[in-house]
Amino acid sequence: MRQNFIPPTINFNPNLRPNAWDLAALPLVLGILWLLAFGGMQMSTPYNIGDALTVSSDPLDLPYYLLRSFLRMAAGLAASLTFSIVYATLAAKSKYAEKILIPILDVLQSIPILGFLSITVTGFIALFPGNLMGVECAAIFAIFTSQAWNMTFSLYQSLRTIPHDLNEAAAMYRLSAWQKFWRLELPFATPPLIWNMMMSVSGGWFFVVASEAITVSGQTIMLPGIGSYISRAITDKNLAGIGWAITAMLVGILIYDQLFFRPLVAWADKFKFESIPGEELPTSWLLTYMQRTKLMRHIGAAPGLLWEISLPLFRRRHDGLGRPVHKARTLPWFDKAWNAFLALIAAYALLRLADFLKTSIGWEEVLHVFLLGLATAARVLILIAIASLIWVPIGVWIGLRPKLAQTVQPIAQFMAAFPANLMFPVAVILIQHFNASVEIWTSPLMILGTQWYILFNVIAGAMAIPTDMKDVGGNFGLKGWVRWKRLILPSVFSSYVTGAITASGGSWNASIVSEMVSWGDTTLMATGVGAYIADATAKGDFPRIWLGCCMLSMFVILFNRLLWRRLYRLAEERWRID
Amino acid sequence: MNNVTPPADLLINLTGVRKAFRAPDRSERTVLEGVNFKLAQGEIVSLLGKSGSGKSTLLRIIAGLIKANGGEVLYRDKTINGPVKGIAMVFQSFALFPWLTVQQNVELGLEAQAVPADERVKRALKVIEVIGLGGFESAYPRELSGGMRQRVGFARALVMEPDVLLMDEPFSALDVLTAETLRGDLLELWQERQIPTKGILFVSHNIEEAVTMSDRVLIFSSDPGRVKAEIPVNLPHPRDTESPAFKAIVDEIYAIMTQQPQRAAGTPAEPLSLGYRLPEATPHRIEGMMETLAEEFNNGKADIPALAEQLELPDDTLFQLLEAGRLLGFISVEHGDVALLPAGHIYVESTDAKRKELFAEHLVHHISLATHIRRILDERRDHRAPEDRFLQELQDYLTDDEAERVLDQVINWGRYAEIFEYDYNSGFLSLPEEEEEKKEEAPPAPPPPPPPAASDAAPSA
């Protein structure tokens, strides 16, 4: 089983310096969000779906609920895949589209997903009156947003970094755009895409759980699923129910891992561009079984047939000897006009937003939310620092022992996938029991689920230290702090940064559900922007939901630019093992 | 085949072809200028030249992957505007699709033309047999060795039954034995007419390979690229690399490739321009070459092919070495012969410490860029300068990539000669510390005199 799970791409805009488009994208995206919020605000009440939907607290209903949750995840995944193929292809092929699409994607990546949920749920409900579909759509949309941006970025980057000689070969043998996409571009992009998909799904369980019980405008709407089961158990103070739910989740993730994740990763290995001979290849018992059965092979032939049919329809009919194809030379004024147009819209959005802020909410509150954001930021930083101090040494220790690493890696990944919000009620009970300070002790909840990213990335980094470097260390008697400073830390630095970036992003998201936690009728609230958003959502106060989300996004963007990207760049330039 | 073949039924005909690359806000860099070239039926032609002489660009213009900025590019009297049905290409890095089997890779071009499946399979399997990959149809490229992968590349090209086969350094990624085998197999297929290809054009960096295979060898000059010379090779196949006729042709080619532009005797040579494209050669290798000349040859004089054999270096590397040694004033290269100059003899006979001094002396006297850097560092009060400053100056002469490369090369030499220091992290050049201290004590010295006119003239980039 492949142990090395360092993700093949970090989803960053390749240009480190913020350019004009990033500035334009921010107001644009925030403006669109505001429109949605405004639309939601116009609804007098969210549509009542007849009887409040009851969610059973019988453990025997759990398998069914698990299935519903899984289906939601699958629907979100399908939507993400379609979206990313369309969006990434457009951005990669069209210069004009790229200018604005990529900065928008950048901003979208930073917006808290649960923030999306709060804003869009009433909109979706209004789309499907008298039906639960609206709420389902909102939940699926939330899941979609947790996966789509990562996958799109990955696909976009792959499309832009196709090896030059393969591109030339495709041109020489006159593959049409359609053929090239299916024969060259998509296969090349598949390994990182699948990796990103799997990572997103792992992180997605958290949002599935969080989005199934939505409290909007004082009403709780619950979809059948594990998340709502837990929500009900929380209100009923049903500790046993929580226990059952956790067990069911464990089983569920195990099933997903064996029947979906591993076979897919093993299959994607076929598309890997560079393979090191003798590298341990990922295997999956399911994939091997499927590849051997006749039935599966017959089913596998069906796409081949479709492909054959499409060939004559989409081939390149003209030779290079035909009339020269005059590439429409881009008129210089069109470029400028496009830029001006985008700038205008961005400026307009910015003005309207500022106006709205001034009238609906007032600058004082904006300042207040900013301070809340600082509080949450402080928490995130401190927690990441503590988690690093704990898990980096442990991760390195494990990573330097390959046998141990092989057993621990899957466990760490599993822990990362397990939705930490299932554990929150336990935390509330403990806090109440010990009368502990809410401010301090709700904080670990934020990092509970995301610290594992640091762990398994560092393990992978330590495993990847070249043997000869370790030998040199031994040969020269490198011990203790010197060994750490000179050999180990520089080697694992870039893996650490990868893990830390993911952990930090996840923690920001988690702040919305962890700064305000409840058990029964007790609700604990810490000071922070996450609590602000959660509170506003419960009250249905759209302008404040929107304000909170904007503030959160800006903090994430600032963090990313000022801290993480610089660290990553440092890792790439100074401490890369070439 | 046509019944009536017009007088020159040329496959490829290039007249006055010109190609220039334009950097965003800098001037154009002309890569090819006034290239005339013909490929007739039944011949194999090779293109030789130093790196950067535009050979690969020319190949890609013929392939239809790049458009020329001027001149005519004709295939069978029709203009080439894009990849053409009758022309196929084999790549240096094989360019196989890793997720397709050998058979699927070979069928790629046929599939793109929507050739029906059964015909595709039949033709592909036939070519796979002919090229020597029988039994490996369902293997993936990762399972194959380098030589086998290139065979797949050939099969993929030949299954299209092209008139013209273009090859971009097809054997340079293979080890010597595999390359020889593959070359032999290709020649066999060509001569026994087992492939319908009518003409082959290939780019090579290996002079012996070019003479073994081709009927005509074209030698390119660089900056801008144009055909410097054309050597017909009329030897019968199979060609013996040890035969005097073979060696004579190889000798001639070496001589042409290392030829310096003539200048009237007695005129002082101009100093090198700042933007001269310095050759890639490490000081240790230059030293090694001089030692070999001194020890293995009489009077430090040698025939270039003989030196090549001694050093066992690829031709391209050797040319860079010779250029470096010549620029620094340690060797002379004339008419296909290398000779150690007196300065070179002195260098070889000195101790290590003295050698560094000599190297530094020659570097500062002959390489303008090194002199320039040193002077700037001397003049500045803190004796430090960022590399960007010099990069920008170089960018007036060269493309960005080339400017970086040249700066890296001069830093490499400068550090070895210890005439300045470089900090990778901050990107600063500075004077070596002991010298800095000396400068603190002594009053600033007047700027050194301009470099003496002992360097050869060379065309600037």
C-alpha cells in the first residue's frame, strides 16, 4: 500500500504576487454573496415543510441514515467533478477567461464553507417550495463547495503543465481538441485530481455532518442523515446515541475507504507520468478482483465503444497543407476593453458593498467583527503552533521507522477523515463538568480534526528523506539538536508546510461550529468570528452572516498570502531535496 | 508513385527561411536567417551544429509546429501551415503516453484519423513486428527500457506511412550500445525498403552518428542560425568508423565546427562584448582538458577528433570546453587542431595555488563580464552588488533565460578564481573578505585599465 501521501500539487495560484485581478475578484465574489444574502433576506420566513421532519433516535435507523449521508456526498462529488472539468478547461484554454476565473477561484477557496451554507439555504428552499429538495440541495451545495475549488485548481494546474513533448506529439499526429482532451490532458491530470478528490472527500465528512441539521431563522430543518441524528441526540442529551453514531461513522468511513478510496487511487496509478521502478505501488483487493472478473471487463468495454463512435465525428479534417488558418489576431483594444470592463464591475461592487455596510450595519460593528476575527486568528495560530510542537517530533519519529509508519499512516488518514464535530458534545459535557473557561477550552475543538494533516504529512516527509542523507547523519555522529537542525527539520519542512496549510484552512472552517457548541439547552460561546457567524445564522440575520463570512474570508486570504505561501516558497527554494 | 516526376520532386524545400523570437518588451532575437534547404527523395540528411544554433527550431518549422517569420516552407510544392499528413516525427524524449499500451501508442495517429478499428490493429501489429517489438503489444511504457521505448516512437511514426521522417536527436537519450543497435536497425529498414518513407531528416549532436547515417551533413552556425557548410557523404554502407575516408570526413566536420571567423592578420582583436554567450564549462574540466593535452600529446598539440577520443566526452560538451579554453587564452583552435598556448603550458606546470592565480588573471583579462563585475564591486563602498543589477544589464543583450545562464557561468568561474563571492540566498555578489579588509586599509585604487586586446573577436549575441 502506498505510504507516500504527499499531495502532488499545492493548489496555489502560481503567481505569488497579488495582481490587480486578485483585488478585483474579492469585491466581485463578495458582491455575489451579498446578492444571495439579500435575496434570502427578502423571504419573510423560510418555507415550512409541513410537519417538522422528525429524525429518529433509534440506532437501528443508522444504516439508512448513513446511506443518505453517503448519497449526499456522492452527489456533491459528481457536481464538483463536472464543475471542475468545465471551469478548469475554460480557464486553461482561454486567456481572457483565465484572467478573472483564477482569482475568483482563489477567493472562493478561502470562503468558509459553512458560511456558504448559511447564506444559500433559504435561497435553495425557495427554489423548491413544499419539498425537502431545497434543503437537500443546500447540503449538497455545501459539500460541493468543500471539494470543487481544490479539484478545479488541481485540474487547471495539470492542464497548464502538460509536458511539452507530449503536446508536440499530439500536434504532430493531428489529434483534434476533443481527442487530445481525452487521450492526453485528462489522463495526465487524473492522478493529482483523484488525490485531491479523495482528500476533499475525507475532509468532506465534516461538512456532511454539519450541514444536515440547519438552523435558519430560529427553525431547525433536519435532513435524514448521520448529522441530524447527532443533532437530535445533542438536543435530547442522548449520550448513548452519540456513541452509536460515532460507531456508525467509523464503519462508514471504513467501507468508503476500502470500496472507493483505495481502488480509485490504485487505478489512478496507471496514469502516473513518472514512475520510479521498484516503487511500491498502491494495491486494492477490490480493484484486483474487478480487473479479473469477466463481467467487469465487459462493462469496461462500453466506454470504449462510445469513444470509437466519437472519433470520426470529432477528428481534424484538414491537413497542414490547407489554407493557412488565420489565428484571429487579438485586437489590442479588446484586451484593454476587457480589463476596463472587469475593473468597472469590481469598482461598482466595491462601492455598493461599502454603502451597504454603512447603512445596514454600521462601521462600528464592522470594527467589532474585525476584532473578533483577530481573536479567532490568534486561536488558530496558537493552536497550529501547539499542534506542530506535539506532532512534528512524533511524526518524524514514526516516519524514520518505516515498518511503524506503514501501520500508522492509514490510521492518521482515517483520523483526518473522521468528522470531529461528532466529538463536540463530549467536549461540552466536560467543560460544563469542570467549569472550565469557555474561551480557552473550546479552542482545541478547532484543531481536533485538522491536526492529523500535520501528522501524516510530516510522517510522509520523514519517510521521504533519502537514505543516503540519513546514512551521512549516522556516519558523522549527528545527534540531538544538531541533527534536528541540520538534517531533519530542513528535510521535512515542505511537507510540514503542506500539512500546516491544510490544517490551518480546516481550522478556520471549523471555527464556525466550534466556537459555539451546545449540549441540550446549554450553549457555550467563545469570542470569535466563528461564533458570530453561527449566532447570526441561528437568528437568521443575513447582513451579519454575510459580514462575518467576509471578515473570515479576508483573514484567511491574508493568512494565506502573508504567511503560508511565503513559507511554502521558502521551502521550495531553500530546502528542496533535488 | 507518380509517373511523371518533375525535375526536382523535392519532398521539402525551404527558401530564405527566417525565424525570430520576440521577448515581451525587448528586441527580437533572430534564431534562423536565410536558411535554404532541400530534401529530395531517397536521401538521409542530418543537421549538426552547436546548441542554440536553431536546428531544432528548423525541424519544428518543417514539422509544422512553429511558423516561420519569413521565407517559404514547402512540402511537395505546397506551403506547410501546420502538421502535415506525410510528415511524422520521432522525439528525443520518446514522448510516449504512459497510460497507453505499446499498441495503443502506435495506433495514436491512426485513431486520430478515425481509421476503422480492425484496419488500425492490423497495421499497428505489422509495424510492431517490423520494428522488433513483437510480443510487447500490451506492455506499458514504464515496463520498457529506453531503447524499446524509442522503438515504440519509431513504430508510431512509421505506421502513418509518412513520406518524410523527422527525428530530433532520436538516439541521444540512449546508451551507446542501444543507440548503435537502433541506428543499424533503422538503416537496414531504410535500405531494404521495408518502410515506405522516402526521406529522413534528423538533428544530431554526435558527429560520428551523423556521418554513419547520412548522405548529406549540414552544419549550422549560431547567432543567427544559417547553413554554414554542406558535406556530402558518399561512402558505401555499411560504413566503417575506422576507415580513413570516414575519419577524413569527421575531421573536416570538426574543423568547420570549431572554425573562428577570419580577421585580417595584425588587426587587434576587439574585446568581448558584455553579453557574449559564455560556453558551459567548469574550471575543473578545462583544467582536465589542458592536462590531457600536455600529458597525452606531443607539445600539447592534438587533432580534435583524437582529443575527443581521449576525453570521451560528448561532442557538444567538448566544443564548449574548447571554446572556454580558447576564450581564456590557454589554447588555440585552428583548422581542426588544438594547441596549448605558452600560457597553458605554464598553467599545467604550476602548483594548485599558482594555478588559481593564473586562472584569475586570465579571467579578468579576457572575459569582459568578469572584469565588469569586479570593477563595479571595487567601486562600490560596501563592495557588494545584487545579481539583479547585472542580470538587467545582460538582458539588454540576451533573452532572460540566456542572461541567467551566462551570469551563472561567470559566477561559477569567478568563485573558482576567488575574484568575487556569491551568496545564493540573498543573491549578492561581493569581494572576497580578505580583499575587502585590504581595501579598508589602503586608499581606493584607481580603476583597473581596460582589458588588453589579447582576446579574440567574437560575434556578440
